[in-house]
Amino acid sequence: MTKQIMVGNVPVGGGAAVSIQSMCNTKTDNVSATVEQILRLEETGCEIIRVAVPDMAAAKAIGAIKSRIHIPLVADIHFDYKLALECAAQGVDKIRINPGNIGGEDRVKAVVDACRERKIPIRIGVNGGSLEKNLLKKYGGATSEALAESALGHAALLEKFDFTDICISVKCSSVPVTMGAYRLLSERCPYPLHLGVTEAGTPSMGMVKSAMGIGGLLCLGIGDTLRVTLTADPVEEIYAAKKILLAAGLRQEGPNIIACPTCGRTNIDLIPMAEEVERRLAGCTKPITVAVMGCAVNGPGEAAAADVGIAGGKGEGLIFRKGEILRKVPQDKLVDALMEEIARLP
């Protein structure tokens, strides 16, 4: 089990639930736009939010942003250690740095001292595109071993200054390299791991990469918090993260919808029906499994574990619970009947 740190009021590591993060794409010094986006992300299910801090104007906006939101705020900082000091003074909940790009050890120590004084954890963020030259030469490129060694070296520097409220990420656009690096870290250090596949791309491909990389690691018992990176509205990252956690069996908040892929036995237009069910359950918070099956013969049996489901037939379909058929319903009334049954569930 990893060490537990506190990001604001959210525990990370130490057996705590895997938390969902995202990052704003607004200009941080535009406080109203940033707060508006964060509030929208909160409603979607974001639990920790990060903002870019490229300059002092952004750093000085941290306090104003934090006072108007309800989830922990993380400052993402590169190159200028003074920005980290200002964010700490503004009351940020966590600082993300790469200790290798903010200057000498004296500057790292200044950041560590400020964070220790205010009980602010630090995320060491190592990226495949910014590895140290000596490690690139040693390993012949941005390999899993290079990423892990870089992260452990940075952690050792923070430990040198008696600081261990650390979280680590080792992100790369390659899924196998990313997974390999996290697996190495899970074996070699006690710190909580922030999972992600960086530059994953648009939702169509980015979701696949993230599900493989993040979901694969979670199924191995690796990972304490995560961010799905998508070239899209950050809200899409939250939806994707929730689906990954649901598929990995780590959360049951809202319905788990299962649906058959259709075959020659299917006698209803199942694909739009499944899409309608998913759309109408978007706001449902019941921890239930809902089945949308195309065959009235095998559907209830194949989906016997579902709390409730429908199975199509010629011109009509079945409503069932836990594999037990409740009644037949005309095909055009199937989804409505399913919603009625879901409403009856506790």
C-alpha cells in the first residue's frame, strides 16, 4: 500500500479511493473564466483540479480562484521556482513541479520549505518529452527505465530536504512505455502514483489509450489518482475517467450499462436503443447494472447479473430483473418500460 498524502481534503494513496483529476484550459489569470470552468467540472465529478501557472499574474490569481471553488486546487509550474513560492503563499492545495527544471538545489529547497510549512504536497511530474539528457543517452531514449529513474532521482532530492509528502507521475504518449514506468515505480517506491497517458489525443483515440494505460494499471492494483488527457472539453476527461473506474471495478456510482454487440438473431434496432438508454441514464446515480440485449431467447440468461434489463424480439421485447422475466412490452415502449423499472429500484 502506498503512503497517503492529503490534497486539500482529498486523501490520495494509502488505500483511499482513486480520485479523478482534470486541468483547466482557461488562462489562469482570468479568474472568472477559470472558476466557471472548475464549477462545471465539479458538477461532472472532478475531485481535484489543476491550473497552469506560467507567470506571476497566474500565481497571484490562485487565492481568488481557490476561494470560489469547492475542490482542491493544484498549481502546475515549470522553470520559475518563485511561482511555486507565490502559489504556496496563496494557499494552493498541491504543487506540481519537475525539480529538474526549476534551477539548483537551493531553489528546490526553497519550494520544499514553503510546502512543508503549509503542509502542501508536491507532485513530481516526469514527462517523456523532457527527460534529462544523461538518462536519454544511458537508456537510448525515453524508456520506462529512464522515466522511473528520473522520478526516483527527483524524489531523492526532495527526501534530502526531509520532505516526503510526494506524489509521482511518469507520463508518456506511448502506452507500453508509460505502463512499464509505473510498474517499476510501484515496485521501487512507497509514494502514491498519479496515472495518465499524456498527449493521448482526441476522444476517439485518447479514450482507447487511456483505458488501456490507466485502466490496465488500475486492474493490476497500481495507481492512486488519475487524469485522462484528451484534446477536448475537460468535462470529457471526467466522463472518461468515471467510465474507466467503473470498468476497472473501482467505482459503482451511477449505472453500469451492458449491451450485446448484435448479431443475426437481433430483431430490433438495438444500437440506437442502447444509445437512448445511455442518454436517459446520464443523470442517474443509482449503483445498478442495466442490460440492453438484442435477443429475447438468450438476453435474460446472458445478462442474469443485471439489476434490470430489456431484450428485444419481433415487434416486442422482454423486461427482466436478475434474469427473471417480468413481462412482455411492445418494441416501441421498451425503453420507457425500462426507465419505469429503474425508477422502482432503490
